[in-house]
Amino acid sequence: MAPRRDSARWRRLLAVSCLLFTVAVAGCATAPETGRRQVLLIDSAQEAQLGLQAFQKIKQDTPVSRDRQANAQLQSVGRRIASVVNIPHAQWEFVLFESDEPNAFALPGGKIGINTGILPITQTEAGLATVIAHEIAHVTARHGAERMSQDMLVQVGGSALSAALGSRSPVTRDLALQAYGIGTEVGVMLPYSRTQEYEADRVGLLYMARAGFDPTEAVGFWERFQAKNRGSGTRTPEFLSTHPLDDARIAQIQRFLPQAIAEYEAARR
């Protein structure tokens, strides 16, 4: 009987592996501006709908700022940058949330949230443009759909591993699956997240430049952000972080500044 069980187990493993390969090939896409290869298994319309639902929930749970001047600046800068990009199913919405956390975020479909806590770091219109352009770049590159697709592939890989372990002891199976979970998180998901952040920095420079904002101001913003992080006294090792270290991202921004400056000068002509 054992050979039959092994045969059935390997057939399941082969089926899952074939599925993993098929969806990976079928979902291949290219990120705008950078040309990076992506795996996208989520339809853009479905992605936008998920983003809308999530943003509605955030607006229900988080107070929205009533600062008229800050809101006016957010809408002005946001619309200027959104006007230089083109993405299907995007319904741009820029909301200023009342939160001390110096953060901003993007959701599929053109939903951008900015916390009031980041405004003392942006300081200027160009500083705010740096943040908004970075978040818009997340949307145009479909980073949300990419993360969801990666989660799907990791789950399929876990199913394949579980099938391969077959009749192994529960302890062996649990240890192997735990190792797989840690390995995919540290070795795949976190590096992908940092790749997306670098990409959003690079593409965001181009967007703010095309919208008429001086891209050199991005360096000043990230230097102020770095000083804020140093003042907090917390420092997560990069390999355990979803974001690049400040020194590394500032260095990359400086490397891509010449291209962005050329775009800025062309936009001003």
C-alpha cells in the first residue's frame, strides 16, 4: 500500500507544481518606467474595487483632518501629479488623516492617504510632492496586486510542500512548514517589499519632475525623515524590514536624480 500512497502524493505535488508554474507564466507583466518583470494574478478592475473597499473602511475608522490649508495643498499637489500618469480604473482620492504617525500610504485604484504627522517633515510643497509622487508610483506599478499575487503563490508553494511531506510525522511537517513560512517571508516577501519601495522612490522622482516639482527637493525630505527616525532610537535590520534603510534609499535617489532633473527641465520649457 505504501507505494500507492507515495504515487498519489507525488501526483498531487506535480499537479500543484504545474499550477504554480502556469499561474506564474500567465501573470507575467512589466512595471511602467523601470521595465521590471512582475507576476500579477489580480485583474486591475478587481484590484481597484478591493482598494476602494479598504479605503472606505479606513475613512470610517480614522479621523480626517479639518485643516483647510493643509487639505487644499494636498488636493493641489495630488491632482498635479495624478495628471501626469495614466492608469486604468483609477479614481484618484487624496485624504489627509489626523494621525501623529509620520506615514502615508496608497491603495489600488488611486486612493492616497497622508497622515498629518508627516507634514512637519515634508515642510514644503515639493516635500509633500515627494511623498505623494512616491505613493502614486505604488499605484501605477500595481504594487498592491503584486503583493496579493505573491501571497497567492506562497500559499500554493505551501500546499506543494505539504503534499510532498505526505506521510511524514506531524512534528516534521510542522517544522518544515514553519521553516518555509520564515524563509519565504525573509527571503522573498520582505525583499520584494523593499524592491517596491526603491521602485516607488525612483518612479516618484519622475512623476514629481513631470508635474513641475523640483526633484532635488526629494533628497531634503528623506534626509529630514532619516533625522526623525534617528531621533526615535529604533533601527530595524534591513533584511527584517519592509522598507530600505534611509541611507540606501537616499543614495539611490541621488543616483537617479540626473534623469529626473532632465524631466523637470523639459516640463518647465
